[in-house]
Amino acid sequence: MDIGVHRDLCKLIEDITTSGNSALDEVPCKAIKNICKKSDLYVKAAFTMLMDQIEREHSQIRMSCLLLIDQLFCRSHTFRLLLTADLQKIMWCCIGTNASMPLPRPRNVAESLRSQAVKCISEWHQRFGEHYKKLELGYSYLRRTKKVDFANLEAQNNQERMRAEAEAQRKQVVLQRKLDAVKQQMDGTGVVQ
């Protein structure tokens, strides 16, 4: 493992998880993924760094960690093996399944974090659950013991998608009306089109 690349990886993860942004910055995220493609040693280093960061007492940092974890989980078998072995930590730090470890402030971000974590675990289970026994067990634990309603989550996602489509359609209608009004105004003033 190249020490300089390892240092760069740690710096990138530190920066992206402590930025305070609600979404991951594309450039450092891509750089992290490119470093992780080089070797499983970098994947392991990224995993270790993210597991350290996810314990920090700030929900925004945990949210950024979760978003990056999701990116790496979907791309790396090694990362999936590491994460499924430590899935309980994700459930404690992002969903709040351990009553003695409540999610940190800010509250609004903590609620978003919980929702995002449930969504991620549901998607991971759908895509990879049959290949990773611990992921299957974690999903079952959330569904049966913690009474997480994954079916309702899918319904909410469909409602959100339909709401977004309706909003986009409404905006398109408004823009078309404005365009028609400008055309009429130009026709009335004698301006050549």
C-alpha cells in the first residue's frame, strides 16, 4: 500500500464526511472510488475510516458517511463483506436500534439519517441479500424485532416519485404558458421572429 495514496484517501474521507453538505461532493467521491479500485487494501482502509467517522456525535457527519458507504457497498464485494460483518454498528449509529445510543443532533438530520439508513438496507437487501447471510439476518431483525415497515418505505418512495413527477409536469406547464405569453407579446409588438 502506498502511504501517500493512503494519506490522500484518509484526507478525502475526512473532508467529504465533515463538509456539512446534504449530498456527497462528486469530485472527492469519485477520487475515493478510484483509489478503492486500485486494491482491496484501500477498500479496507476506507471501511475502517468510515466506521470511525460514523461514530462521531453529529448526525450530518453520520449521514455523509452513510451516503459514501452506500456508494462503496454497491461497488465492492470486499466492502460488502466488511460491512455485513459490522452491520450492527450501522444499525446502532444510523437507525438508532440501541436505546442506550440515541442518534445525535441535529434532530431533523437524525430523522433523515434514520430514513436513509432504512432505505439503504432495504435496497442492499433487494440487490445482495441472498448472497450475504448477515445482511439477510439484519434485514429480518429490523423487520421482525424493530418493526421497520419496509413495504411502507417502498410505498413512500413511489409516492415521492409520483409527487416529483407531478411537480415537474406542473413546472413544465408554467414554463410553456410563459413561453406562449412571450410569443404573443412579440407578435403584438411587430418584432420579427
